[in-house]
Amino acid sequence: MTVIVPVAQCTPRELDELLATRELVVAIGEGVLRGPAAAALLFAGWSIIGNDATIVLDSPAAWAGAAWRIGDRAYTLWLSGETEFGAERALAEGLCDAVDSDPAQWIGARSELALDSAAALMQRRGGDPLERAEFARLFAAGEPQEGLRAFLDKRPARF
């Protein structure tokens, strides 16, 4: 099951609940995301921010989220002293997965199974063998075939 969470007003308690969940969390962020809101976005399985969003790494929780999401590169960011990242820069640094003018509508017709698989791979930090096994499972379940069929038929995919 996928849980979609708008994180702009996330409290420390809500952050703890998000970290305890076992489902895929799709975090949607708009505006200025700092403290628990930035941490929630960074710890989510998948994160989408608006074009005008800014991620501010201004707390231990936010920096922990950055370290979880981008690994050792967070240390390089911390050393640079830079703490504010506009949408495009956040995407380039790996602090979010997508930038969209309407992040709440981004999930649209995307396959929940494919999003769950992508989030699981990211959370496990798996290597190539794990990725191949996961994509084999998705192919066996018919996920990519529907997308390909829809593309060839010039129609929206029905996931």
C-alpha cells in the first residue's frame, strides 16, 4: 500500500510516525521545507516537490534525512556550508526524486506496484543483482507490458 503524505507542516511526532511505517511513503512538498518537514521529505520512499519549493537543511533530523537519501554526498554538502536548495538544485543533488508544477497530481496514473518496487530498492540500498530480480518480478507481473501496450496504442496506461 502506498501512503501519500503532504509534508509541508510535518511535526516531529508525524516524522516519527512516517519513519515507523512499512509502506511506501510518497512525500509531497511545496513551499519552504525545513526541520521535520525537510526530514520527512528526505526519509520518504519517494519525494516530489513543487517548482517553487526550497529544501532547507537546518536541523539534525534534516541532515540525517539527507545522509540517508544521498549517503556520503551529504557530508560534502555540509562542508560547503550551503543549507538551502531550490527545486532544480535539490533534484540535481538527489534530495528529491521529482520536481513538478503540481506535485499532488504527479502520481496520476503511475503504477503503485512499480512505485513500491522502486521505493523498496532504494530503502534496501540493493545492488545490481537485487535490481535485476526486482525488475524480473515486475516483468512477470505484467507491469511493463501494460505501459508498453499503452504507448504503442497511444493511450494512457491503466495501472
